[in-house]
Amino acid sequence: MYPQDGTSRAAQAETGATATAVYSLPVGDPGRHVVFFDAYPHMYAGTARSVQQIAQRLPEHGYTASVLLPGEGTVADHVRDAGVDVAIVPVPDSLSHYGRTTRGLVLLRGLIALPLYWWRLRRHLRAHPGVVYVTSHRSVVLAAPAARLAGLPVLWLISGIEDDVAVSALSNLLATRTIACSPAASAALPGLRPDLRRRGRPRHTIVPFPLDPRFEDAPQTNPRHPPVVVTVGRLEPIKEHPLLLDAFASVRDRVPGARLRIVGGEQEGHADYAAEVHRKAAELGDAAELTGWTDNPEALLLDASVYVCSSRREGMGIAIIEAMACGLPAVMTADTGLSGFLVHEQSALIVPNGDSRALADAIVRLLDDPALAQRIADGGRAALRQFSLDRVAAATAAVVDEMLEHAPART
């Protein structure tokens, strides 16, 4: 397990010196290289894990790959452990704020610092040409202008469904090509009005996040009694944990002894939300358990009966497919991106967003009807073939192939 503050092993070992950016790329065509830029070095969540796994497989398709980060943290540790090259171009302190802490003077100082960071990043990218793959709005803001200044193509992964139309418009202008992790993310682009989309841009490709290969032969659940309902996700508002806790209060009344397990640490910048979740969980007494962050969430799935995602929206929902791989039947909200790959009543139960009663009813159905739960679990596992890492890596490489085929010669 990694430290809760996201401090990396490398950072813990330092004596105060600033980390330097170093590549140790394999020998090969310097243009056939993909630089994955992840703006959240402290958060080894679904997107970061997917990037690491795709980077590991791209050499099979003729590409070298590396991960570029704005700071040390748990992401760098995991990526290095996986044998993928890591580079660090540290951001100044003014660009090291997240979530709701990025406001007022903090935001202004960050905007002032951006041009200098772009220039430093540009110099770094010019020394290692290839396709720059950005994974979020924040990644676009930090890295895409630098890539453009370096004359490099930018592949923007639409990994979530965002509200910020202005940043979506900027992302669309800076990206050479876009891919989306789900039909929901694709349809939203995210939140971008059709008149803001660039003319002549080919429609972006759907490339889902992959299922972590370690789940391909995952041990199957052995539910305990009384039953456990589980969810995995960091404590941030989009996850709608309070809605789930409200729903579970009804579940507990209808299924005596049932317990709720919430797996996930506090998201930086959302301390008030985390405090609210802890307060509402405390109202349920020992029926609700908050485990905090764990580096091995699958261990907390294996005695559960039902997996639930209450998010008001998700780009995809990697934790759900991991739970399904363990044999758990899943309940999810309609705007979860994964719902576009599944069939209601066959591979999952899909309920309206924001409806705690519908969420509770679906959970109780699965707890009360073992035959239904098994049918949904079997259908969910059958649907996982479309998320194999081999397929996702090949699809990513195909998009990069197209980008390089149509890219102007770099001088």
C-alpha cells in the first residue's frame, strides 16, 4: 500500500533535490514513440493503470512508449515497477493544486506559471519526438500546448464526461485526434456543442479502458452471509457516495444484517465531500464500512454479493469490470460509460441517475434472487471479452498509425 498523500518511494528517498526528467528509451525509430502524459501523479486510479498497461503492450505493435508526469508519486512508482520508462518534468507549486482548491489567487498564479511550464515541456518533448497522448482535461492544459509548440501530434483521450465546455473546446482545438473510452464520453465530447467541434475532424474512435490482465483469471467471489454490498472509487463528488448511503439505509431495512463496504481514499481537493461521506456512513453504524485506499481492492470484492456504482457519470468505470471479472453482479447508474457496452437485465442492472429508491430496489432484487444474481454475473463476465488488453492495445496502435501516416514532416 502506498502513502495516503501520494508520496512516491523516489520522493521519500530524496534529500530535497528537485527530480530531473530522464528517459532511457529502447533503440528504435524515434518517431514511433508514444508519450503518455498523466497530470495526476498522486492518483494511481483507473486511467493511470490503463495507460501503464497499454504502454507495456505497444512494443508488440512497433512502438516505444513512456509515461511523462508533472511530479513524483504513486503513479511513477507503479509505472517504473512495470518496466515502463518514466520521465518527470516537475510543475511549480502554483500548478500543484487540485479539485476545489484551484480557485481565486491559486488559479491566477497557476495561469501565470503555465507558459513557462509549456516552454520547459516543449524542450523536453522535442528531444523525444512521437505522439503525445493526453488523458484528461488537466493533462491537455499542462501538456498539449507544449506538444504543439514542439511540432508533435496530440492524441486526446476523452476519459470522462466533463462540464467545462471552455476546456473541452480548447482540448478539441489542440488535439490532432481524439479517442473516447465509451459511447457516453464520445457522445458528450465532453459537453462540447456541435458548433464548437472542428470541421473536417474524423469522428473519434471508441477505445475502452482495458481489463487488467490479472483479473482474467481472478478468483471468484464466495459471498458471506449476511451479504456485503461493495463499491470501489475515490471519495469525490462525482461518485455520489451520499446517494448510495441513502439507498443502503433502505436496503438494510429490507435485508437485515446487510453491510455496505466503500473502498477508496480521499481525493485531493475534496476534503469537505469526504467529511460528508464519513458523517453519513457513521449514521448507519457498523452497517457501513469505509476502508480507505488499498493497493489490492480485489481482495475486498471476494466476500461480497453485489457491486454497485452510484456515480452520476463515469467515463467508463474500470472498477465495475474488475468486480464483474470476480463474478459479482453489478448495479450501475445509466450515465456510467460502461452501460453503453452492457445490456440491462442481461449483463447488469442499470438504474436512472440520482434515484436512490431505484438503486436500493436493484440491490435488493439481486440479494433476494440468487438465480437472477447468477444470471447477471454470468452475463457480465461474458461481456468482458471486449475489454481485453490485447484488443485495446491494438486499437490504440491503429489510431497512432493513422496519426503518423497523415502527420506532416517534422523539421
